[in-house]
Amino acid sequence: MVKQARRDAKWARNDPRWLLKVSIELDPNPKSRERYEYYLESDIQTLEAQIFHIACISLSTWEKFLQGKSINSKTFKACCRALGLPWQATVEFNLVKLDYKTGREANKLKNAFDLAFNEGNYVNAKRILAKIVPILIKETKFSASDRVIDRLNAAILIAEFLISKQVDILDLNLMLGDMKSSLGYCQDALRHYESVFSEAPEGKNKLLAALNSGAVYLNTCQYQKALSFLEKVPSIQAPELAVQANYLRGWIAMYQGDLKNAANLLRQNIGEAQFFEDYDTKASSYHFLARTNYEVNEFERAIKLLKKQYLILEKKQASPGKIAHSFRWLARCYWKLQDLQSTEHYLSIALHLFEQSHPQFSPGGLAHLHLHRGEIHQKLGNLNKAETEVKKSIDIWESMAYTKGIGDARFALGQIYKENANYRDAIKEYEIAYTTYDVMEYHKSSLALRALENLKS
């Protein structure tokens, strides 16, 4: 079907006009669409290089679509529209990429799914897909290679197809929210979760939608919105979900500077997570409880808590990124205790674990590592190396649009410039840090403001 539609247009498969047609479908900006249409009607040979530059899809992505390889679901639909095809009619074209190698049981599920889907038994296909998706999401925690992301994008497209067939819409929207959240598509994930929250009757789906919306808002530093959803998860009706909600509340309290409340919530949560055998939440609660101790200079206590977290992570065979994150904080604690040997030991392990992962898997972890290295170089008086490391963290966090990370790194860069007597740039960085913190209502905004006022005076 795809091959025939392309041939009917009488354009070669690598003709840049395909990129313009897809861009028209993808880009909502009217002015951009006018520009694509202008180029589409112009002399292609003279403008070819410019088309490759302005198009919002690459030739390699278009080629992946033509070969039946998985691509982002929005782009897949735009490619179908560019060919004049209904995307629902071509979804089988993408189905094969759900074939993954994660064990015998997973492949049994894949075969059962294929059978149900191809027979048009979409209710059963959805039931099996619900078992496959957690496996795919778990894969992204260990590796976000192109192959893993392709599998998840294929599953997203199939879930959207099943919704178009009116199959278990609420369950599928929850599933889509989980998949898109795991790939970092936060706004899309919120759209699915909030759809479930507004339409589902009272029950587990509604509570899951509230919990997951709160988690996404927290990850995008929108703390008040996060709390408004987390408060909708009652401890009586849903005690297991409330454990996760309380952990997230503790996280928010820590970021807002309410360390006493954060510590109380997290301590309580450790026992409750143990009761429900929710070891992932228990490990995370240890981590953030350690960080509340770090904030009040209780570094030895923080180290003990981080080591407790590590024992759980190791026992449960957690992803390299989670273990690296724990080791990075151990390094920070040892640095504060002026134990340089232990600091270097844990930093080296953290870097090794991060480098084992695909760059898309743990960019935030790498950014934190660069920031911490910059802080160490600054303490050692290597200000040029410190500046280089901190700027690496800024580049990563700005590409992620991670507000808190940008604020932390900008403040650290201001400190470096101040120490180097570059006061003009120091003031600039402090101003950015203060504005960034203030927008997200982060408690460190007062610290940045004080640094800024001291330097100006």
C-alpha cells in the first residue's frame, strides 16, 4: 500500500519533496507551512540543500518509514497523510517491529498478539499488549538504544490504532501515558492521563491517572500541579498507590526546602513500602531521605542511607542508571567529608555505568556528573576545567528543558566566574539562576538572589 502510493506520485523515494509534504502535516505553524508549500512549488534541484535544512523530518527517518521500521507515532501518521493514506490502514506495516528478544515468555506473548491482531480480535490483542508494554518500558530503563525505542514506538502506534477501534479506551490511554512518559514525551503523556482522570469512574484507573499525572508534573518541576493530583490518591481506598504518592510528596517537600516534612514523609514511606513489598519505592525513599540529610550537612548519615538504597538496587538488579545515580550522590557526600579517594572511586563507577547506557537513556545523570566534576575542579582551583564541565551540564539540561538542572548549573557557573573575578558574567549567570528558580518556586531562589545582590553591591 505504501509502495504503491509513493509510485502513484511519480517521485523517487529520496525526492526532497516528500520531506516537505510530511513537514506540512507535522508543523502546526501557518508561516512554516507557507514556506514548505513555496519550496514545494519551486525548482527542487536548485533548492535541494535548503529543503534538507528546513524540513522537520530527515531523509533517514523518511527512509525508515518506507522500509517499515518504527518511527515516532506522530511522524508515522504525518508520513501516511503525505502519501494520502489513512494511518489505520497501514498500521500492520509497522507491526513487525514488536519482535524483540527478551526471553521465551515475551516471544510467546508476541506470537499470541500477532494471531489475535491479524484475526481482528482486538479485545484479546489489547489484553496481550497490556502484558507486553511493561516489558518494553522496563527495557528502556536498561537501554534506550534505537532498537528499544523502535519497539516502544511500534507499541504506541498499535495502542492508538486499538483506540480508533473503540477498544478499552481508558486502559489504552493509561498505557499510552506510561509509554510516552518513559520516552520523555511529557505533554503527550499528560494528555492521556488527564483524559483518563476526567472520564474514568471512581476506581483504580482514575487513581492511577492522578498518581501518574502527579509524577509527570513533578518531573517537569510543576510542583503545585503535581501536588494537586497526588492529593487525589487517598490512603484508605488505595493504600499501595498512596505509598507511591507519599514518596513523590516527600520529593516535592525536599525540593521546596521543607526538609523536616520531607524526612517525615520519606521515613514513614520506607516502612509502608516494605509492607507492600514495593522495593522500588523503598529504594527511592532511602535515596531522597539521604538527600534531606545531605542538605543539613549530615553526610555520614546520608552515606548509610545511600548504601541501604544500593543494597536494594543490587538485589533487584536495577538499571545501571539508577545505581550510577546512587553512586554519584555517594561521591558528593565523600567530597563534603574531604575523602578524595572515595569521591574519585564512586565518581569513576558512576561514569562507567552511565557510559554503558545509550545517550538518550540517562542524559540527566550525565549532566549531574558533569556538574559535580565542575564543582570538584572549582574546589581544586582548576577554574577553566570547572567552567568546561559545568557548561557541558548546561548544554544537556537545556536540550532536556529541565528547569531545576539549568538553575543549578547556571548558579554553579556564576560561582566559578565570581572566583575568577569575571563579575559581569557572574551577575548574568546569577540572574538566570534566580529567574529559573523563582519561576519553579524552588527554595534555592533566595540563595541565588543573595549571591546576586552581594555581587552587585
